[in-house]
Amino acid sequence: MLRITTEQSKESTKIKLEGKLAGVWVDEVEQTWQSVSQSNPRESVFVDLCGVTFIDAGGKQLLRRMHRQGAGFRCCGPDIAATVDQIVSDTPR
């Protein structure tokens, strides 16, 4: 299960995720991200992963694509932070 919440401000949009970024939920996050990105293409998108407990291979691929297209990430736990650090360092912009 994954909870997806979006919050918009004047400068950016935050996509907050809580739960497991895995399986069918990866597609749901991608749809949300595409919708946010297309509605305001110049706006920064940040993904809050503080509530994420697990990321599968599909979730990692999605985060790589998001990073390539300019998304920023916020992480709180050491496991998720290490995963995101690896994604960010391995992904050219």
C-alpha cells in the first residue's frame, strides 16, 4: 500500500509518499508525477520519501527518471536515503 499526496506552493510541487514504492504503486506515482510535471513544466517537483519503507526495482527506475528530469528528493531514514544517494550519484542529468 502507498499513500500519495501532492502539495503545491508558488515555487514548487511536493509529492509525498508513504508506504512501499513497489509493484502497481510505481505506476500510480508515475501518473501523479507526469500530471504534476505537465500542468506546470517550469515548476520544481520535490518528492518526499520520508514515509517510504521500501523501494523495489521498478520504484528505483522511476526515481532515476524523475531525477533525470529535475525532481529533487527528501529522505529521512538511512536505508531509503542510501538508496536515493545511489540513484542520484549514478544518474546523469
